[in-house]
Amino acid sequence: MPAPSDSSQTVTRQDLAEAVYREIGLSRTESSALVESVIDHIAGSLEKGEHVKLAGFGTFSLRDKKERIGRNPKTGEEVPITSRRVLVFKPSQVLRERVDSALST
């Protein structure tokens, strides 16, 4: 898959399906179904509270954040921020090194 030429470009599901089509040789319909299946499986695992670890890529996990006091940046007024669950992605060392080397060239 060609790298985006600048940071304003986004890789979409369609881009991923097209890459599978070109590199693996599945039909476009099968490639799209494969990408959707992988995304659905990752999302389903996260919905069940499971961690998703993709070796060489990174780990998706859920983290519970406690209630806290924040500030409105315009007025400085204190505002309570409710507790919530957030999705966190931690890239693997392999991915970090690959991105760092690509950005430094």
C-alpha cells in the first residue's frame, strides 16, 4: 500500500481492501469482506472487554478513567468530567521503530 504523501491523508477500509486485493489476489468483494471481518472481530473483542494484541503492530485495550475536575479553557471555570471507559492503543516497539525511521528520511 503506498504511503500517504502528507499527514492530511487517511487510509480507509476501502484502501485496506484494495491492498489485500493487490497483494493477496482475492477478489475485491472477498478482500472487502476480509477487512470487514477483521475489524468486526477486533471491535467485538473490545466490546467484551478483551485486550487485542497484534504482534509487531500493537495492543488495543480499554482503560477506566476516574471522575475528575477539569477546566473550561475559555472561562477557567471548573467542570466535573465524569468517569468513563476509553479505548487505548499502544504501538509495539517494532511499529514505533518503523514509523520513526520512515519519518526521519
